[in-house]
Amino acid sequence: MKTRVTAPVAAMLVGLIGFPAPGAAQAPPPVHDFTDVDVTKEKLIEVLKPRGPALHTRGIAPVGGKPNCKNYRDQRTRGIGPVAGGAPASDAAAIKVHFAFNSAELSPEATRTLGELGSALTSQELVSCCFQIEGHTDGVGGGGYNLRLSERRAQSVVRYLRQQFGIDIDRLLAVGHGKDQPIADNGTETGRQKNRRVQIVNLGFGTAAGQ
């Protein structure tokens, strides 16, 4: 018998136990578009800080500020999206990260934006949380190529955050979505520039370290 979980129940279970209920449908979070502005640490914290009463009760935040994010990685391995269930811990922040053409190599311009992101993720408000770092491309080119490129770009961002800010790589889940989730019209150059982005979602506190 197939299990069906309603959105309110799924949201409650995600908040209480840190992962989606069986059979819950994937629901991407609302996206705050910072691709055409100089995003700041403060703006990123505002969007990415945990929201919802379930995330602040029942001792979910790990003691000592070190989350165990293994459950989100396990979900990904089993083909379950980490933000399934309609209750990610935050909205998503879309930022512009410059890469070399058709490459996952970070350009010098990328360091300012990633500096703000690294400062946000190591802040007191976010240091106890797990994050999904998503790569997205525009609609030009084949689906398979764009998917692989977006995955490599997400991994490049994760490496940079680990090397420059000492962020535990286990806190950061790199995911590529290719051209499948545009936030603007791919028929215009302005829209394509917006769609070539990195997106960050707060997945939650995971489980307490050692569990």
C-alpha cells in the first residue's frame, strides 16, 4: 500500500525529526533572487536563517553548534530530494557566482560574493545548520551537459567554502539541477544571466552530533 502524507503532516515531521516523511512530495522553497545585486552577509542570513516554530523547539538544534547532516546525504543517495515534504528550513537564496566560460573554475569576481556567503554560513545564526548548494544553468545546450556542469560548479563552491572558511564539508550538500529550474525567461540574455546561478537552501539542523 502506497503511503500518502499531507503537506501539514509532512511539514511537522520534517521539523521534528529532520527528514521528510515517506511518500512526501518534493516542494522547492521560495527563491529570493540576488543575482543582479551585490548580496551581503546580512541579507543571506535573513533569508537562510531557520524559520518555523518546529525548528526552535524539542531540542533540535545540536549542542555545540556541530550538526550531523548525514541524513540529508542519505536521502539524496536514495533518490529522495532533501527539501521534500514542503518544509525546508528556509527560503532559497539565488546568487550570481562567476565561472570561466563552460567551466567550473571560479573567476576572481566570484570571491566577493562567496566571501559574503562564507561569512553568513559561519555566523552564529547559521553555524548549526546543514545546507544544499545548488548549481543552475541557462537553457542553452543539452540537458546532460548542463546537468554535469551545474554539479561541478556546485562542487567548486563547496570546495571554496571549505578551503577559505573552514566549513565542514559534511554541512554542505552539492547538487546540480542543470537547466531544469529556471527563475527567468531563457529567451532573453537578461533571463539567461539570472538562470546561471548558485542557489542555497537551509536544510535544517540534521541530527545531533554522534547520533
